[in-house]
Amino acid sequence: MTEAVTRRTPGTPCWVSLMVHDLAATQDFYGALFGWEFRPGPTQLGPYVRALLDGKEVAGIGELPPDRHLPIAWTTYLATDDADLTAETIRSCGGTVAVGPLQAGDAGRLAIGSDPGGAVFGIWQAGSHAGTMVAGAPGTPVWNELVTRETTTVGKFYGTLFGYESEAVVSADFDYVTLHLEGSPVASVHGVGRALPKNRGAHWMTYFEVTDADEAARRVGELGGQVLQPPREGRSGRVALVADAEGAVFTIVRTAR
């Protein structure tokens, strides 16, 4: 287990958060799956907890008001030094901003928007809360991938927003781009064309590290979730696509090391 740096280069995925209808049941699910413990976080948007591994913050989970029927999905937050300026840039580049920018106490400043392809993401200007504080250990987010129709248009949007350098896979039938900041890969964009799920549309996918992908997938089922794609060998290691008990989709991965 390594402790993540506290200051992220703008554009770096720095946090993942989930809004659900039953906060207590969701804590039970992820606590059993990843060994997370929880403590209260900022409540500006309603009940909210931060998930911990060995006392270090790794993710957030909030509870929706009973009358809010929004898609249940993990949201990737990208670091920024100025949430207000980034929100303006999102709008000027063809995206939308649905929430904020707003202050989350002394923790930081945030906004939630969507890119021109419709994928929802957050931006986070750190205050006292820098984001995910542990990297690489089982139960931590280890990768974030944008699943969208095609990479060219949306890639330009994120490139303008954060200055990513792009490295494309040269293939006639595989549309995949890795995004780099300061020479290091930080995220990816996967164009899937007509294979984009109609019930979800374009979306950011969170990958969580596990010790054993097969065992973790089995555990997801036992806890009331679903295995959407059984464990298989992928680009980054052994992966499985799963959903929690409320339907939030995520990927579990045992990275090749």
C-alpha cells in the first residue's frame, strides 16, 4: 500500500463518489467486499460518508433524497486548481454543468458536469480534502476509463479542458486512447461505437483493485450484486464487470504486476 500524493496535477482522477438510495445497505455491501470502514463527510448535498482503508480515505458515498430518482453510478472526479474556471471551460467547450460550483465546507470546491458525449464527471478543487489517499492496495480505485461512442470528439474536449497528451492504440477495429499528464498515464478513453450500453450511455468507469478477481466476483453475487461480465484476462490484468445491489456498475481488477 502506498499513500497517494496530496496535490494532483489538474486533470488527474483524484476521487470517486457514489450517490445511492440506501446509504446503510451500501456501506454494508462495500464494507464486506473491500474491507472499507466509514466516517461522516461533508453534508452539503445530504448524508455522506467517506470510505477508509487503514484510516485513509479512498472513496465517498452519499444518500439521495427520497424523491430524487437519478441513475445510480460511480462518479469520477478530476482535479482542478480552480473549479469555477474549469466549469466555465466545460460550458464553452460544449459540455454542461449540472451541479455547482459549490463549496463543500473546508474540504474543497466541486462541480458535476457532463462532456459532449453525455458522460457525467466531477471536478474537485482540494481544500483540506485532497482526495483518495491510498494507491494500489486492494479496495482502492486504480484506474478510470471513459466509455464513449468514439474517442476523437470527446478526446478533444478533455484535451482542451486539462491539456492531456493522448496516446492512441493503432488498430482498425479498436478505438482506445490513453491520457497522459506530465508524461504519466492517468486515464483512458474507450470508443465502443454501437456497443455503448443503451441503458447507461457514455460513462466513466471506476476500476477497483482486488486480491483475486474470481473470488471478488463471487462475493459480489453473495452480497446481492450482479456479475455482468465474468472474470477474464484484460489489458490491465484479470477483470470482471459487476454491479452493486443498487445497480452501480464498476470493474474489479487484479492488476498484472
